[in-house]
Amino acid sequence: MSYKNLKKALLSPPIFLLAIYFFLFISSCDFCYFWDTIQQVSKEANWFYRTNFASLLIHPLPGLEITPTGYHPPLIPLTTAFLWKIFGYELWVSHAFTFLWSLLLIYHSWKMVAFFIPQKWTGWVFLILLLESTILTQVVMASPDIVLLTASVIALRAVFQRKPVWLAISLIFLCSTNMRGVFTGFMLFFSHIYFDLKVTNHRQKYDLKKFLRLLLPYIPVFLLLLAYFLYYFSHNAWFFSEEGASNYSEHYSLPEDVSMIMKHFAEFAFRFVENGRFLISLIALCLLIAILKKKWSLSEEEKTLGLFFFLMTGLFLLFVFITRMPFNPRYFMLHFLILSLLTLKLLINRWKDRKIKTTCWIILFFTLTGHFWIYPEKISQSWECTLLHIPYYTVRKECFEYIDSNQFDYNELAANWCLYGNRGFVELKNEGKVVGTNVENAKYFLYSNIAVSDEEVDEFKNRNLWIPIKHFEKTPVFITLYKRNENH
């Protein structure tokens, strides 16, 4: 290979993305668990690890604050515990597992982009899709959502390129990762039926035999889920009927009034446009209006992608009205990947090259700005969807080193989300050092902008109530150790 060809290969978008993802893996492989991974990976995996896989269902363990999520199939915690048994009880195991899935994500995303987008523009579209801040942050966090996203991309590719074996395998991982994966599998199934009907009808008559052939890749995952949920229901009745069976049961209660629904809808809409997503969303909206007004002809692949996107979005929109489930940008990673792919495909098919290149530059710029969105303290920040949260790991370590070196009594210490609880589940060490949650009885409180309520912002600024005694900061993350003002 000539030097010119070697240089071109090394600077290709897949190699460039691989280098970025590898750097993120190497730099984060000792990061502790963060956000939902504390519960959905570490705590649940610890149950299987400590009980030596005593049961497929997780039951509360006295004194160890381990409770199941309540509705997610347990593939990720089971796999994590199994890997701990083989490679050791270490943080890097989860990070390495996630990195392997990110490699699959790079490969299959490149293949899918190459399938939909003309070769001239595949690199641009590929970079826009996989430099998105929420995706990169999941790699750093060792998040199960990388497994879900990768399995979704593989399944989509398998549908369009008619790879039933790949579809069957990817569906098992997709639907066994969490309940959102199950929902995604259902929406993919309906989209697959539409695509198969449309494409086959162009060639030959559609009959029952062809439909049964389409069903075959879905049978293994259907039987697996059927067996799991029948087993679950036989032991636990409904998802949240057993007291202490889930930390998330309140998310699935009905909204209390119309104002809560309106706030919930606003949150839903905002998650679609934050972190640099608003430009591609705006362009997609303009294209939708043009399609409806001018009656543009679309390929069956474009129609199927659009159908899949609207089915998934419609399902999440339904949750606005029937649940209190907080929406998170990572829930929409697949939505946004599909929306970006479809939007860029429509633009490339209809615009001139110069205009396309300029638009891609602008979209890529806004995509990269997603890594730098910081909100005022009283606005909820999706820290688990931006690489700006990375200083948290250093600040947390410095904070607890100070607490331990000064021999603080953990019984007098309280904190909020990510800082409370048994440090053993977060760090896989310091077992038994438990930070409480009861602010009212605490002598000391760890206050961080990582997770704070409006009421706490006001309370801890009141020096009559709390006095700051130590501040730890690495921009933009900080943790302040407060002591209760006992003279008040």
C-alpha cells in the first residue's frame, strides 16, 4: 500500500471514530458507576455475583440496598456478574464490555450509512451520527444503552439487507437489555411487516408463506421473553406489586393533573432539541411540511425509516399522558440517529453538492456543541448525556479522600443522587461506607450541581442553615461539603 493510500485509510471516518472511541475507553476504564448504571448495572450485577446466580429474579437483600428495577430483562447485570467471575471484580470489566459493543456500533453504523447514503457523503453522515454527545457519553459511562443502540442498528440493517440470522441475534440482545429495547423490538416488527409487504408486492404476490418467513427471526426472542415474563409473573404477580420490588414504580403512576402533563410534554419536546439537536430537528420538520405539501415521492426504505421513527416517537409521546416517567436524552439516541439519517438522505437526494456540504458542516458543528451545553443551577441538567460530566469522577474522589482522611462519621453524612448510598456499589471498593439521604437529620451534606433540586439550591445558600466547610471543583462540576449551622 502506498503512503498516500495508507494516509487516506488512516484518516477515513471509521478509523477516526475508532480512535476517538478507543481514547474515551482508555481514559475512562477506571471511572466509577454513574447515574442509572449504579442501579441497572452495578447493584443488580452485585446481586447475581454475591448470590452466585441463585435466581433469575432479583430479590431485596437485607442491609445491602439491592432492589431490582422491576421490569427490565436482566441480560446486562447477568453478563456483568459473569464477566466479574471470569476477569475479576473490577470497574474496567464493564468499560471493556461497553467498548466492544461500541466497536460493533461503529462497524454496523458505517454499513447502514453506506447502504442509505451515496458514497460521496457517507463520511459526513457517519460523523454526524456517531459524534453525538449522548452516544459518546454512554461509552464513557459503560452504559447498557450502548448495547441497546448497537443492537437496534444491527437489527435495522438486517431488515433492509434481508439478513434473518443477524436479525434474530440482534433482537435477543435488543429485547433483553431493558424494557425500552422490548418496545423498540415491537416497533421494528411492525415496520418490518410494512417494508416486506411493500417491497415484495412490487415483485410478486404476497402470501402467508412469505409472512411466516418474515416471522422466523422474531420467534427466538418472542419465546425467550415469554418464558422470562411468565416466570416473573408467577413469582411477583405484576411488575410493581411486590413491596420494595422496584426503585422506579412511582414513574409509572398516572399524572396527577393537567399541569403535570403539560410539564411532561415540555420535557419530552425539550429532550428532542437539546445538546445541539435542534437544528436537525428543525430541518426535519421543514422537510416533513414539504413532503406533505408537495407530495414528494419517497423510496420504500425512506418510508420504512419514517414509519419506525414515528412509531417509536408516538409510543414515548403516549407515556407523557399515562406515566410520570422522566424523559432523558439517552432514551432518544436511536430516534435521533434515524431522524438524522433520514433527514440527510432526503437533503442529499434533492440538493446540490455545494449546498449539501455547507449544511453538513453546520449540522456537524451544532452536533459538536452538544458536548458543551450547561444550564443554570435550577434547570435540570442531563449530565449523563454530556462529556462535560467527566470532571465529576476526579472531584468525587477528592471529596471522599478528604472525608476519609478527616475521619468523618458516615452516619452524620447525607447527599443527593449519585453521591448517596453504599460506595461499594459505585466504586466496587469501600464497601460499607454508606452516605445517607435524610437531610433533616444530617450534620453534614454533600451538595453537588450534578444532582440538586430547586429547594436545595435555596436551602444551601442560606448561611443560617448550612455553612460550607470544603469546596471541591473541576469546571464545570463541583461538590461542596456543608455543615449544619447548629447556632441557628
